[in-house]
Amino acid sequence: MKILVVTQYFWPEQFRINDLVKGLIERGNEVTVLTGCPNYPNGKIFNGYGIFNRPETHEGAKVIRVPMLPRGNGSGLRLGFNYLSFALSASLLGPILCRGDYDAIFVFQASPVTVGIPAIVMKWFKQAPILFWIVDLWPDSLAATGAIKSDRILRGTDHLIKWIYSHCKKIMYSSKGFLESLSEKSPRYASLAYFPNWIEPEMGSNEELPISLPDGFKIIFAGNIGVSQDFETILTAAERVADLRDIKWIILGDGRMAPWVKEEVTKRNLSNCFHLLGQFPSTTMPAFFSAADALLVTLLPEPVFALTVPGKVQSYLACGRPIIAALNGEGAALIHESTGGLAVAAGDVEGLANAVRKVHAFSREKRDEMGRNGKIYANDHFDRELLFDRLDGWIQEAVSSNSKTRNK
């Protein structure tokens, strides 16, 4: 099959869509990616990219990039222009740059949902069905992070979402908690399906890479340093366990809140135990995770985040280390069910501090047992090959159904 992937984010930015495209190609599909200029997470267009970009090839996929405004520091207005510029640019240039026919259009919808607009334009030109994968629930996440506070704009976004969903053949969601909201907004004829994050292939790597970490009981957080990750709770919990001098909080990643976190670490006298190491390639994560005594995941105590399972949870489980979490809803339920760690309520500083103390007090054998439990659960529920085969089958079904409709 010839598949057009529409995504605002793609390699060299680090998102799961990179591996998904590789998985589609491994199954014999011909994939073209319509995307923007990489600028996540630092907000500046990466070196080598600009207004005019030649088509590239990555992992066998043809990559077509359209110009867009960078996200800058992630402030509301600048971020809005970033979202809209990609939607407009891809809608206008996509039909010109993406020549030929496509059997299906696959959309990766993190933020923003406006990525659906150029996909619909391409559908009009190519007469191909849209399969829409949702990993960030709009407009709920907008309200939760305070990115948009106007009820009028939120209502308008809600109407836009319903319009986008109305053009989709299949709507897939990464968390079961999204289903209720999607059922209300999706047309009856659209097929809804659960498609969770999978264990990324590098997480099964046994390759030993040279990494340097401080000595002590290492708690590692990996990923975006943003508003949603609730670093206020992490930092305050770190203050509460400062008497345990061997605990080292190691942060791998970057994001709009990183400068604030650095300032707070200094202000709270946490420099001896809090280490912000910056961003590393995803291929190095197994080496970091295997060196951890515990892996940390947190989200804000907002209703929408109770519906979300952060993608890092599957990666953490697969690496066989115990998880310490401050989450509500779906993410916490997954950790409890796997018996691969301890989860307390989102925003619960005392609970998070107590969980750290408990895991710190566990024997090495107890922590290893929790890690094994998580790894077994991840392999049973989030196997990459099984999930990608399922997706490939869904795309074939959508293509077949679309051909029958067009031939009537």
C-alpha cells in the first residue's frame, strides 16, 4: 500500500511516529511523510532546515517538509502561530509536493489537532481514507495546561475537532480513558479502536553504552520538561526527602519549563541531589534506565490527564526497573495492574515523597522483582510487532472499504 503520513513532528525530532513509519515500511508499505521543519523541543528550527527543503529519505520513507513558524519558547501566542502555520502550509503545499496517488492517509495527532486540516485537504485530492491516531486529547488538554483560557475559543476548537473527526474512516486512541470523549465527538460511521503506545525496539537492547551518572540511589525522569509534567510536585518531594542524602534525581530531557526548573533547583538548595543532564538520543535510554534504581513519571492533577497514559510508562515497564509515579486514572491503574511500581495521586507531594522512601528502603531483590513484573506485563500488552500488525490490518480494511465505496 502507498501510505501518506501527515504529522507536524518527525525525525530528527524524537516522537513515536518515527518508529511507526519504520514499522509500516517493514510490512512492505511505501510511505511518504508530510511534515514541518523540526524545531521541537528547543523552539528553534534545526540546522540544515529552512523555508525551502529538499525531499529527504529516512528509514526508507520519503520525507516532504513544508515551511512553518517555530514554536519559540512555547508561549500561547507563539505556539498558536506554530500550529496554524503548519496547518496552512501543509494544506497549500501538500497537494503540490505530494504527487501521485495514495491508498490511505495516516495522521499522528499529538498537539495540535489542527494537523487534521491538511490531512482532509489531501483526502479531497487523493480520495484516500483517513486513519487518525490520537495521543493528546483536545480540547481537554488545552484547558488543563492553561494554554487556552477563553471558553469561546475552546468551544470553537470543539467544533473544529468534530469536523475533523467527521472526515475520518478510523479513529484510534492511545488511552482507554479517551473513549468517552471520542464517542461524544465522533460520527457514528467512524470506527473507534484502542491503539496504545508500544515498547520501542531500542528498549530491548542489551548494548552497553558509555554513560556517566552520579553515585547514589538514582531516580531517573526522562522526557519533556513541560507544564503537564508538574515539576513543582517533583521538586517539593525532593525537598521532603533531602535527609536521604544518597538520593539523586536525574532529569533527561528538555522543554519549555527547563529554565524554571534550573532556577528552582538553585533557589531550593537542591543542586547536590538534582541533576538536569539535558536531552539524549532515544537509543541511549536503555543504558540510562538500566542504571536507575527507580524511574519517575508525573502529571498534573487535571481531569484530562487522568485519561492519559504517558508514553514513557510502556518504555519504563519494558526496561525492568520499578516505577515511582504521581498519576491519576489510566496511568496509575496500569502501574498498579502491572505491579511494576508504586503510584500515588497526581500532585500528592507527601505521597510521592513517601513512595520514594519506600522504594529506597526496599531491598535490591524487591526492586528487581517489581521490575520483572513490569517487564512481563509490558511484553504481554504492548508488543511492537503485534500492535503494528494490527494497525497494518486496519489500514488494509480501510483501503478495501474505500475502494468498494468508490466503485459503487
